Amino acid sequence: LFQILVRKLPDGRELWGRIVETEAYLGGEDEASHSKGGKQTQRNAAMFMKPGTLYVYQIYGIYFCVNVSSQGDGAAVLLRSLEPLQGLDAMRELRSASRKGPTKLLKDWQLCNGPSKLCQAFGIDKAFDQRDLTQDAAIWMVPGHDLPGEQDVVATTRIGIGSRGEWAQKPLRFYLRGNKFVSLVDKKTERDMAAMGHFSCS
């Protein structure tokens, strides 16, 4: 969270977005992970590569999701939402190019508030699978300033994995409280956390 994803387009324009929502996939015993049971395939090979390797996969045969491999065999972090910082006009162009029919002008908060939306806005497709964020010339990450404190992070259940038993209930989605660029706010968890004094008064 709060790190900044940078994408350099072929025409030289740079897109910057702050990561405000993620989901963790732990591999191994994680029933919702593409690498559950330590299963390694051609599709998920990036999950077993060094931390910082991109894992890009397709959903519904059309949309892409981007993950970053992390510490631990088969573990990865799904990037769910970005707060656009730079290159918003280019993001709008890329989003409208991938949508069918007449399109309304997207508001800033609609550009990257979901895993496939941020891939569209940043021009990320399967060609980015297995790229190294620490060495790639077209996509990389820079440190964010003012990292959030624990009081500002909401930990709740992941989205779209309802049939994975206890793993569907684990708090492995993380987002910045009060950030309007997050895809889905969990009001109940926020209320519970506030009642337990987890949030700062700011």
C-alpha cells in the first residue's frame, strides 16, 4: 500500500498511480490462490519467481489482473486499486479504447478502482507477465511518501472467492480508510475496527 506504480508508455508518457488497495494470496495452503498446494504451472510461473516479478492473468477471457510476487513460494499480492497521480488523460484514453460503444467521460476515481480497470488504464496485458519491476524500462515502482499507519489500513475479506471455505473469511484484503479510489468499502469492518479503537482520531 502507498507505493507508486509507474508505467512508461511507448510514446514516452508516464502514468503514476498510488496503490490504495491490495489482496494477499499466500500460496501453499491458501485455497483461493492460483498456487494452492504448491501447484506450479505455465500460467502461474511468475508466482514462484523472485519477489517483484509481475504475474498477469486473464479473467473472463477479456480482462487482465496484475499481481506482484512476494516473499514465500507461490505468494503474490493482487493490485486492486490505484489513486491516479499523473497521466490521467492517457489513462482515460486507454480506458475508453478498451470499452465498447459510446463512453461517458470517466471521473478520476473511476479510472483505476478495480483490478481490471487499473490494467486497462495502465495498458497492462499478458505481455507484462514475468517482468521484473526492479529492472523493467516500461513499468516499475517507486517508494511512496507518508506511508500509512496501521490505524489507516482496513483489513477485510477478499472479493470474489466465496466458495473457498475458511479462506474466504480471512482478512487478506487491505485498503486505505477514507480513500475514494478504493473499489469497495467494507463499512461493517470499519465500524467494528472503530469500536475496538483501531483507528486514529485524525
